[in-house]
Amino acid sequence: MKLSNTALEQFIRCPRQYHQERHEGKRGDPGQGALMGRVVHKTIDKLLKQHKKSGRPDYLDLAEATEIYSEKWTAETGLHDKEKFSQG
């Protein structure tokens, strides 16, 4: 069996969590930072793809980026704009 430093630290911190994640495939809540990163990444990816197709080489629209972010946030969390700020 090959063990990484991260896996060993996780086992020392919580053997049950280690077993659930590494052997049963159950993942815990990724946390707000991971969620935000995923939404930002998807937003940038879609924005750049649209930008390439548009033929506007020197222009990125902030309103368009905001709209895409809102769409991705709702898709990831199920929360709409007004809820996203009250939820954190």
C-alpha cells in the first residue's frame, strides 16, 4: 500500500474519516473555499470560451462575467443571487 503525507496526516487526525474517504469513497463537505474556487473556475472557463468565439480580442464584459458567475453559482449551490450573499 502506498501512503502519501496527506493520507497519513488524515489518518492521524481522524481514522474514521480516512477510512470513509479512502476506502469507502465517501467525501465530506468540500467547504466554502473549494465551492467558491469551483464556481470561479467554471465562470472564467465559460467566459474565455465565449470570448474566443466572439472575435472581440481586447474586450471582456464585466456584466457578462457577473451573469455567468451567477448562473454557475446557482447551478453549484441551488441558491439564487439574493440568497448567495445571505448564505455567505
